[in-house]
Amino acid sequence: MIDNSDGKETKMETPAIPTLDAQLCFAIYSAAHAFTRSYKPLLDPYGLTYPQYLVMLALWEEDGRTVKALGGSLGLDSGTLSPLLKRLEASGYIARARDRDDERQLLVTLTPRGRDLGGEAAGIRAEIGRATGCAPGVLEELTAALRRLTDNLKAGEDTQADAA
């Protein structure tokens, strides 16, 4: 209750909290989990987890990246990325070696088996596209909107960090 200048008490209304299903963050969280579950049966034949598949996608796009560059592309720190890389190396998909020009840098390259996997796994994207039930144009629009959302949230993080 608030006491107004006229001596009358006024009840303050508490803003309604949106339901869980109305929260954007929960919708994105749920979609991410659904994607991971959808990828699992497609990746199992190759012995890959979804995060490992993302590493492979990054390397199929640009082979011979440093661990730091891979982490930057994927938004993963080295503590998360290193175990993924070790498992991919043990599977024979990648090789890790020190950069000849800068021994501090660890280069990650595809092995012939890893390159071949790119061709074998090419159909995964189409399978996931079908699983979404969305037309290709809609998927492109969703992807662009989510990239903008991510960029905006990262910019907000930077602003908050600068203010601290």
C-alpha cells in the first residue's frame, strides 16, 4: 500500500510475470535441446556428439585453425574445447600440432578421415531441415534473426562489462 498526498492508500499492482512458455529465453533453450536430440541419431553412426559436430563444421569451413580461433568461432573456452578436440583426435578425425611459426599456438587440422566425413555427413543438414518442418527461406530468416539477437546480447554484455 502507498499513502497518497490526499491521505488515501492506493494498492500497488505487481506486474504479472510471463509464463514459462511465454519467455523467449525458454523457447530458445527448448529449441536448442530439441536440436541436440534431433542430431543425436544422425551423428551416432559417426561417433560424434553435437558439440564435436560443430567443431567439425568449423574445420570443414576452414581447416588448419588454431585452438583459439576455433574457440572464438564456436564461443567455447579452451577448457571446454580441449576435451572435444582430444576425443576427435582419438577418433582419427583431426590432428593437433604446434604451429611451426609460433610454438605457443596449437593448430587443429582435419585428417583424411575427417575430410571424408564431411562428404559422408553432408546429408545431416538436409535431414535437420526436414525435421524442423520449415521451408529453407524460413530457416534462413530464423538463422539471421537469431544471429542479430546474439549480437545484441553480446553488445549488451560488452556494455555491462565496460560499466563495471
